[in-house]
Amino acid sequence: MNIRHAFVGLLIAGLALAGCSTQSPYPQLPESEGNAQYSTKYRIAPGDSVEIFVWRNPDVSKTVTVRPDGYLTAPLLEDIPAAEKTPTELARDIEKELSTYLRDPLVTVIVNGFIGAYEDQIRVVGEAAKPQALLYRDSMTLLDVMIAVGGITDFADGDKATIVRMENGERKQYNVRVESLIRDGDITANVDMKPGDILIIPESWF
């Protein structure tokens, strides 16, 4: 056996040992209490479908999609910033713009096809059955997220999954036991999710 083969053998052995380890370098999150609520109002995001209803002015009322740059265009409205605003805030801005053409316009904004700003999403990457970005909902837990993404693949190392979370302006990482939760029914592995979380599910070495 030459030196190269020996090195490759040692590398494979090291990876195998790493894959066999059940220890995670990241702390565990506490078990979900099932009542984690965040009183943040929904903010419009690029890709959202926005219905602009102008009272007694059907010709101006229209449903439009917020452009990737965060602006929208509608009858009598050009390049109105919409992203990061609540529907009520956007309605008041549109009223100001329309007041140039209409007398005392009354506007209601209805959002459909919610996508949400990145800070309001939970993103799931790695060995999920359907990796995707989900809009956070009050009291959302890890179990809710795993149901939405269809569980994990046969190649996932679910109990070494991690959640990346911003806390007080600092990015922190926590270990979560996805496999124990959804395959073993260990409800103590269920944890509360927060807006902006990134769930990373790694691949098993074998």
C-alpha cells in the first residue's frame, strides 16, 4: 500500500467516525411549549399579489403583483414602493398618490398569495423531502415545518440537523433532532420556530 492509498484510507475512516458520532457541537433548543407567538404585522414582499380596491372607482381598482424590486404599477400609479409595508400603510400611500387625480380617494389593499419578506420566512435546506421557504405563522413548531416539507429523505442525518437563528444581532446555531421527532415520535424533540430561522438537514455519511 503506497502513501496515497494509506492517506485515503485514513480520511475515509475519519469521516465514518464523524458520521457515527451522535454528539453535536451546537446546543439543544428547549422543548416547544406550543404557544410561541410573535406580534409582527404582515409586511408585503416581492411576488405578493396585491388587490387595490378604490371605493366607487372600479376603473382604478386592480390586482397587481409586486415586482422583484419591491415596487408596483397600477392605473394612475407608477412605481409605488410596496415591499416591507403593511397593507394599511400601502393603502394610505396609494390614497396620497391618487388624490392628485381623484377627490378624497378611499383605498383598501388586500394581499393574496402570501410570500413574505425573508425575515418572516423559515427556510429549509438539505435533506428535506421538499426543501423550500415557508411563511412563518404564530405558534409554528419544528413539527409543523417538517409536515410542510414532507419529512426527510432516506439519506438524511436528521438528528444532526441545525437551526441557524439571529438573536440580538448575532447569528447562533442550535442542534435539533428531526429524525427522533418524525420517525420515533419523540415529542420532546419538538421546538418552537422563529421568523427568519434556517433549518439545515445534513446528509448521512452512510
